[in-house]
Amino acid sequence: MTGMSPLSVTEAQRDALTVSAGSRDRGEADRARAVLLTPAGWTSPRIAGAFGVREDTVRLWRSDFMNGGVEALKATVAPGPAPVKSEAALRDLKAHYLVHQTFADADALDRAIHRAVDALNRERMALPLAKLRISA
């Protein structure tokens, strides 16, 4: 079904969405941008194509905005306990790098850790039962 979305944005909401569109969190920024594009006449399929998501996802973002405003589009931490295994794995990885390598500064250490985590994730994704990613 094609047509115009019933979504409307006030000037205050537009200002808040513009701020969120500049967020460091890509998901939050994409959601805000998608809502900003809607009053400009962009359709769900067009926005979905631009952001690499499904049309239903765009509609969900719009619905979240209509029901909860800009706050509903903000990034949130999933409920529940912290992922102990991931934190332990990251701690072990950091300890390994600290023991076996010397870094110019904390940023160099952080970049090395992210490269190592990416390599571990690629290796895990090659395994058929590996569905969980390690976050850095």
C-alpha cells in the first residue's frame, strides 16, 4: 500500500529530531532522519532503501515517534543483566594486549582491541552455530 504517512512534526519536534539526527549512535540518528524525511514526502520504500532497512522498520520508527515522540527514537540499553560473558571476554582480551604489546596511548590500545574483536567476530560468524557477537 502506498500513500502519504499521517505523521506530522511540530517545529519543536523538528529541532529535537535534527539534534538526534546528529547523534553518535547510528541507529538513533537513522531513526530521526527517517522521521524528518517523512514530511518531506519520502515514502517508506524510499527511506528503507536509503537506510538499508525494511519498509516495515521505517513504519515502526514512524509509529514509535507518533506514540512516544522524539524520546521513543533514542537509543536504549536492553533490559536485563549485563552480558557477563562478553565483559569477561573483553577484559581477558585487554589483559592479553596489555601484557604482550606496548601501545603509544590509550587510543592505540582501543583500536587494537577493536581490530581483535572484529577478527573474533568474523571467525565466529564462519561457524554455523555462532550467532552472538562480541561487543567492544
